[in-house]
Amino acid sequence: MTLIWSRSDEPKHPQARDVKRNCGQLLGRLDELLPCLYIAQHGASGYDLREHKTETAPGLFAVGARTGGDRPGVAPHVGLLLPLSLCRDEKARASLLEIPALIDSATSATMSDKRRAVQGRLDDAFGGDLRVADKESIDGLFALTPGAGLFQRLHDSFDYVTEVVDNAAGVVRVAETGRFGWCSYGELMEWYHGLRGSDRFGAWSALTPFFVCGNTGALYSYSTERWARAGLSRPAEEPARWFVLRPGLPDARLGVRLEMGEYGWAKLHLTLDDATVTIHLSEVFDPFPELLAWGREIGEGDLPIEMEIDEEGQEAVLTVLRTDDPQRVLLRVTRKYENTTLVEGVVARAALAAALKVELIRFFTVEFDPQHWDLRGDPDDIEDDYVHVKDAVLNHPWLASTQ
């Protein structure tokens, strides 16, 4: 299903982190990328918006156009970003860089005046191979009509963005670029739909050139915001400042077990003495990168440390606090937004880190099933495409050092 239009909601949790991504929706400000040409399809799926890493098609980024009227919102697109700053044709670059000022200029009395002025700069840059689309309003993001020679010109003179560092509370920074490698519209369409396939009616969605210098927005959803939020946090609570452990208090009996589920689910079972809590792990909000980082911090004694696991409807918070004994910690699992402690106990710090490390290695070596963790598309393609999830975990420095 393709998402054509949605209301724009600002993120409710401003805490954010840098996220390296080579695809998906850009959440930060686009200052470093604009102005740009954007070769994109109208509409985006939910997966297009929440995806952030791909091995097969780096550079397919989702950017939204803000819409007006009685129900303002954001209309998303998916495609390739070609910043004008990367154009190697000096004359074309200079002409195109004049367009934002023409759009904002108060001296252009009518929309027709602006269209003529913008078209003049496009003609200077592309010699008639790119025209303002009929009936298109001239604002910060507007559609263009390509001529026969446009893609050869792009191939000769333009690069596109293949990787960025995104931050919902900051700016998008360009990390890597590549040469625009398609000499014709047909070549680009074959590449694009060879990766993505056709729609349910067997048709290929069109790719449209856009000029972008503003008027952009993001579709904030729980999933996109979840990716943008800080993975680990430092709780302010420090019981060791005020209390000491009771003499003779034994460590709680600790158990850590991961269980593979079906249809994008797994489970984490944490046991302290006779109490066990089961936390549901969702592929939609993959917790394994954060779980690895959390375990590593515990192993290195960099405390206190806390992480959240989103169970698609509720959140479990895993907290490790220092005690007066540097070898022992307080492990606590709570429900976010609820005054509920699920399990709590004092354990040896090294034992907790070791138990988590051993179980992660066991789980991803013998039990993890990529066909039940990723639900994106053709089941025949899932294992080959998503085997890097297993590899990424097992090759993580914290785990790899003990294998």
C-alpha cells in the first residue's frame, strides 16, 4: 500500500540522536541538501518511511511536501536527491542556484511571472530539457517535466546523496555521494522498479523530477520517531550516594533467555530469583542494537545506564544502577508511564553482562530466524536480504571479542 497524504504531526519527544541512514525518511532540517533536484515517485509506503538501512538501493530517501488548504499535511515522496552544490557544470549550477531567490522575490507580481523567470533559469541550465510542469504552483517544492536529454545531462554533471547522518532535532548532514549513473529515464525506471517491483495492478509508478528549495516536512509517526530517539540514557537516580547494601545480602539468581517467535516477534525472559518478566521484542522497533550497547556499557562498568524496549503498545525500561559495591549493581525492569516495577534485584555486574553476552551469541547462532523477523516483502528474498541482522549482532565488537 502506498501512502499518498497524511496530516503532519510534530514529534512529541524532542530527545534525538544522530542516525546514519542510506534510505528512508529524512527527519532533520535539509539545509545542507537544498536547493536540489529530486527524482522521485509520488507517495510512500510505511516501510519507505521507517527504513533506514539498505544494502541494495542506497540513496532512496523519503521527503515530504507540505500541503495547504483546510487540512494541511505532508505528501511524501521517495527518490534520489541531487543537491545543486554537487553539480559539476558551473554554468548550470549558477543558473539553478538563482531559482530560490526568484521564488521568494516580491518583485514578481504574478505566478505567471515567476513561472517564466524560473523557466528561463531552467533553460539556461538544461537547454530546454527540463520544464515547469503544467499548472504547477511555484513554491519550495514543485514538479518538472523532463525532456529527452535531461538524464544524460544529469549523468554527465550531477551526483546524488547515498548516505546521510540524520537528526530529528538538528540537520541532515551528507555523508556519502555517488555519480548519477543513468543516462535515460528508461534506465532509471528499470533500476528503480527492478528493486521495488510493480504495484498490485502490475504498473510502474512514474518518477518525476522536482525542484526543492523549501516547503518540506516529515510524517512523524511512532515508528519514525522511535528511530530518532536516543538509544540509551543516563538515569539521574544514584542510590549509592545515600545507601549501602545490607550486610550478607546475596546476589539474586539471574536468568537471561531469548526466544524466537513468529511474524516479526521474539521474547526476552529476565529472571531474578523466583520472578520472571517476559518482554516482547518487535521487528518494527528492533531492540537488538540498543541491547548490545546496553550490555557493553554494563560490562565496562559505565553506569548508570538505561534502555527502553518498545513492545508495540507498551514499553519496558531496563535500568542498571550503581551500588556502594563497584562489583554489584541494581537491575530493575519497569513499565514506562506506569508506576510498576516488574522485577528488581541486586546482581553481580560482570555476571549480568556475561549472561546477556552468552545468550545473545547462543540465540543468534542457533535460534534466530530471519524469515520470521522481517516481514517486508517476498519471503523468498527475506533470508538473503536480512542475513546481515544476524551478522551485525555476532560481529559486534562486544560479542566478537569472546568468540
